[in-house]
Amino acid sequence: MGRVGVLLLNLGGPDKLEDVGPFLYNLFSDPEIIRLPFPWLQKPLAWFIATRRTKRSQENYKKIGGGSPLRRITEAQGQALKEQLQAMGEDAEIYIGMRYWHPYTEEAIARLTQDQVDELVILPLYPQFSISTSGSSFRLLEQIWKTDPKLQAQKYTVISSWYKQPGYLQAMAELIAQELDQLENPEQGHVFFSAHGVPKSYVEEAGDPYQQEIEECTELIMRTLNRPNAYTLAYQSRVGPVEWLRPYTEDAIVELGEQGIQDLVVVPISFVSEHIETLEEIDIEYRELAEEAGIHNFRRVPALNTHPVFIRALADLALDAIKSPPLELSQVTQMKKKVKMYPPESWEWGITTSAEVWNGRIAMLGFIALVFELLTGHGLLHAVGLLH
């Protein structure tokens, strides 16, 4: 088979509190995240919003230990994957490429180029595809590929999404079952899937398959779980005045409380690693909301992290990809329709959902208000009651 490399893609997060400002700057310097009518505004505004919002964002990271655990967990996943592949007879090298923090995607590419692997598997650590997560990393890689003759000669294949992978579904079902079994009446536990949200326009106008894949994935996990428990799917982390995928997690929790649900088992379906949206948004914000709604037994299913069944699933994905016809980056970076941003003009600008995956939602609110003030003389957030 030759020497194999596996490139794991993820978003990245600040390792410590001092990293929060530079991380936010990297995030908002990316035109894939915030699209402006004037490119020269990108870096000055990125600096402004990072400076303005760093302290507030740091407060959230303080609640989860002073930084994101994503790098540590992803590196542990990479090491576990390497050991699993070795046990299956494949001596593969693992590379980790983060989109907005160390180790950057560019660093991983530099390493694998030096190593001269014979075959490369590009594997995003997002089970479901979205143009704002996997798609963002794929677009970056496509740009890097076009400028590097060595990479153009590299044999590779891309795994676009893998939410149907049996081992992944089994691992998720096992973790859910463990939480249900801690309840006094396991069959009465309500399984609550909380997926990261995206603006509705991404699905309806850009052709993003994310919602369809999330819904199908939820059904497949419940089928694999094979228990009679009722379940709900909702979407978290929405921001701004535009409509996002519904139902919203916070609304759904309140509704379940009104229905008399007492035992809630929350499943972070979009995430395979612990990070700020599981440890702070779900474990702290949504737990408090559930208590207020009368749900007093709130349990959260842990992220997959290095669950052995999940790691075996990643190994199977990599090996199967090598044996299958290659899928190129250009085949997975094309959006079917034009994305309509907010507000519509002869030019378009706006935000993509990656911008708030790592607590960027805080920064985006101030950013949108600032741009409106600069371009129209009006504060958008003040108008919609989000800024006081």
C-alpha cells in the first residue's frame, strides 16, 4: 500500500487565556468567515473586535479551566488512531491540521510534504459535512494545493462526511446507553440531541447538506441504540437576527420542561471532542436553563474523544478510503447555490457559522454592530434589542 498519512482536520481553539485574543484575530481575519465589501477592512476590524471582545471571551474559557482542550484531545485521538492502524497492520503517520490555531493546517501540510507519504487520507473530525466546517478546511487545502507543485503530485483522497459509519454510530449509542442506565427509570429518559446550528439560508440557498445529514444521523443513532426512549433534535449556538435551523436548543429545553420531562440526556451530536460548546454552553448555560424549566435531572453524554470503538471507526474510514476511488478537493468544495448573506446588497458581506464555533459568537455580535455603524450609520444590534 506504500507509506500512508492521515490528515485530521479540526477548527482549533486557544490553549490558554493569553491565546484568546490572537485566536479571535485569526478567526476574523479569514474572509471565509466574514465577507466584507472592502477587503482592506478585514484585518483592522479583526484586530478591533479581537481587542474589544477578548476579556469577555476569556471569562467563558475561565469557566472550563482557562483554555480549550481541543488540541490535547485531538492529539490523543491522533495517537490512538496511529496505534489502532498499527494493530491492523498499517504503519501510518498522523497529522493534525487546525483551521485557526496551532497546529495550523499549513504546519501539518509542511510536515507531511517533508515526510513524503505515498498516499494521504484527508479526514475531517466533523461527522456531518457543512460548508462552514469541513468545507472551510477543504477550501483552504484546495488553495494550498494550487500553489505547491509537490502537493499537486501527491496522491490523496478526501472523506467528505462519515455520519453513517457503523462504528461511529455504535460508539454514540454506547455512550448514550451509559447515561440512560444511570437514571432510576432508564426508559423514561428523554434523549436530547443538540447539534451546532447554521443559518437557514445555508441549507435553502447554498445547498448545504448539513441539516439532512444531522437528521439522518440522529435517526441512525437511535436505531442503533434500539431503545424505546423519546428523543428531540435541536440546534444550538445561533447568533444575530437571521433565522437559523430550528428548533433552537434553548426553546426546546423550555418546551420539554413545560411538558413535565424530568430526565434529560443531552447528546452533543455535532462534536467528537470536548470543547467550549460542550463544557460551557451545554454543561453550564443549558443546564441552568433546564433547572429553571423544571428539569432537575440533566445528564450530558460525553464527547467521543478517544472511545475505542470510535477510534476503530476512524481507522476503518481511513483504510476504506485508500481502497476506494479517490475523491478530490475540487469535488467537495463546490457550493450548489449562491449563499444569500445579510443584508442583501449589490455586493454581499456576512458571517459564516465557523465564526462562532469557538465562542466567536460573542465577537460576531459586536462585529456586526460595528460594520453597520460604519457603513450605514445605524447600530444593528441596538435596533434588534441585542445590544444595550
